[in-house]
Amino acid sequence: MALNQSRWSRKIVALLHDPPDKPFGISGHEGRAAELQRIALGRDAASPEACLARQADQIASAADRVDFPERDSREEYLSAYWQKEKAVLTHPLAGRQLDLGSLADVSTSQTHEADRRALQNLLDDLSDPQQRFLRLWRRLPDELASELPRVGKLFGMLPADTRQPDHPLTQHLSITAAIADALPQPALLAFSLGPVQEFIAAARRTQDLWMGSWLLSYLSWTAMKSLAEEYGPDVIIFPSLRGQPLCDVWLHQQGVNLQKPDAEALGLASLPNKFLALLPASEAKSAAQKAEQATCDEWRRLTDEVLKALV
């Protein structure tokens, strides 16, 4: 197996180390995950891939969750069926609540069948591991919502840990995939564009302020894209790229069948001037240099286009 294919295959295994319906049935979720990995890879996960996924899962869990007492923790974990109790989701700003009582009688057999169909729908026409990973990373929650409308968009908000539902499973799976590829020595890369104040000080009209913000957002994406092309969009820890219009345009170009964002969405300065990425330590420096070069090249291209228009 080629190195590049190996990268995307181990990321797929890590992305599916938990099935997307795990909160509906914690008992037996390992077997359901193995079946989904088999569908996604066309084979069983290799032992080294599974080992990396387990290690990455432990690191991601430790990073996102507080420790629970060891005593009877397994028993409490298996009985923490949040959807069978009086459960609501509360919007942190508006205070509106979404009652989850409608999920009380959704069975694991229903959700697992939806998992299977969603993977088959997404991957049946693809053989390339990179394209398979990109499609799974971006489209799986939406495809699951279509396959089982009763759960619908809540597939993207199911908790990673039913004992402390403070972050979604989709986030946990994404960071686990990034960590698995960065092992054995992960490194954090902080990248920043600036100075922002000079863009603001140079503005004379509201349009200037908007354009300065948009340019910083676009150039920041240019740097992120250089990493996404090599390692996948999941390695950008902050900001999350799932659903970002500029990222969706790129994913569409990579063969991910999703609706291209419209001009209004693309006109929004939706990305900050800095980001944080998780990469293999041995490749972090060269990746940072590549991101810097990509940003400088795109800035020169834009300035050349402006000069041509003015002449």
C-alpha cells in the first residue's frame, strides 16, 4: 500500500472507530464500528490501523472530557442512555429548548441500518481512499439525516460521551482521525496573518473594512487549504472547517458531491486570521513553510490582477 493511501486509510479507520449511532447503543458499538470500517475500506481494518485509532481515541477523549471515577464506571457508562430520560438541548444564547423525547423509541437496529445505507450511498462509486475520507468527513452526518429523518439533523449533535454530553461525536471522530495520522509524535501548528490593525487603519469606507476582512479570511483559507490538501481538513483544529463555504467549494472540486455555496455565502469573511492545526511533528515545519508560501503566492496573484485592472 502506497504511503499516501495508507494515510487516508488509517484516517478512515480512526474516523469510524465509533459508529455515528454509538449514543443510541453503547453496548456492542465496537462490532458495529468494525462493520462500518469494512464497508468504508473494502476490507477489515489492519491491526496497526486499529491500534493507532485506539491510541488516538484515548488522547482525544482525554483532551475533551473530564475524568470520571473508576468505581463502577463501566456499568454507569453502559446505562447512561440519555435519550430515554427527560432530555433537552438548550441554545446557549437564545435559551430555546429542543425536546429529545422523540428519540426514546429509536432502536439501534434502525440507526445501524441507516449507518450502513449512508456509507454505501456515499462510497459505492469511489475507490480512492482520499476521496472516500473527504466524503465521509463532510457528508456523513447529512446523509444519515436523510436516511433516518426521525433523528435527522440531530445526528450531527449526538454526544460523544453520554455521561457528559458537552461536545458532539462528530467532533470527537474528526479530532481522532487527525491525531491518528499525527502519531507517534503529534505537534500543534499555530499560523497567523497580520497585522490586522493596518488593514483597519487603511480603510476609508465601510466597503474597505469589508474587503480587508474578506482578504484576511480568504488568505487564511489559502494557508489552511495547503494543509487540507496534504493531510485532510480535519487537521485544522480551530476553526472547524466542516460547513465553511470556502472549504465546501474546495471539497466540491475534490469530488465531494455537495451543493456549492452561493456568492452571498462566499462573500462572508467567515474565517479568522489565525488557525491551529494538528500535524506530525516531523512534518510540521515544512507544512508551515508550504502554507506561508501558498499565502504569499496567492497574495501576489491577487495584486497582479488588481494592477492589470488599473492599467
